[in-house]
Amino acid sequence: MSKTARYMMETEVSNEGIDPKFFNLVAQIAHFGAWFAVMIVCATISNKLHHQWIGVIVAVCANIPYATWHEFFWDPVHENAATRGSDLEDFGFLLLGGLAGFLVYRFLIL
């Protein structure tokens, strides 16, 4: 286990030091941006290799199982209770990020 992981496990975040609304906003931006980036990168690389839709298919096939596993199985066990938001909301922002990435790819890049 890394030093950072050990430190984070040893120092619990108290409810007093975190604004849950702001933390949730930052978390949703991160969820959206992560899968937006995955979709854009996969689609752009496959397009450069002359396989227009393979990257989109790979990103979707990676996004849905990962988002489901991460939000509904990993987060309930490993997220800090002080910062824990809605699993469904997180899942939705992951999917919205992938959808936005697809739309940008389809209408602006392709």
C-alpha cells in the first residue's frame, strides 16, 4: 500500500471541514469530465487509424460496466461517508460525460 493510501486511511475527513454541496459539484464535474475524455480519446485514436466507430464502441463497452461496478459496488464500501453523494447521480454524470463526448466527436471532430 502506498504512503498516500495509508495516510488517507489514517486521517478521516471530518464533517466539519467539507462543504458537501461544493464537494458534490466538484465530484460531478470530475465524473462528467473523465468519461468525456475517455470517449474523445478513444474515438479520436480510432478515427486516426481509419476505424471511425470502433473507438466509440470500445468506450461505450468500457464505460457502462465500469460505471456500474464503480458506482454501485465500489463506492458504497470505499467512499468516505462525509463526502458520499448519490450513486445514481454519479452514474448519470459518467454516462452524460460519455454521451457529450460522443456528440462532440460526431458533430465537431468527425
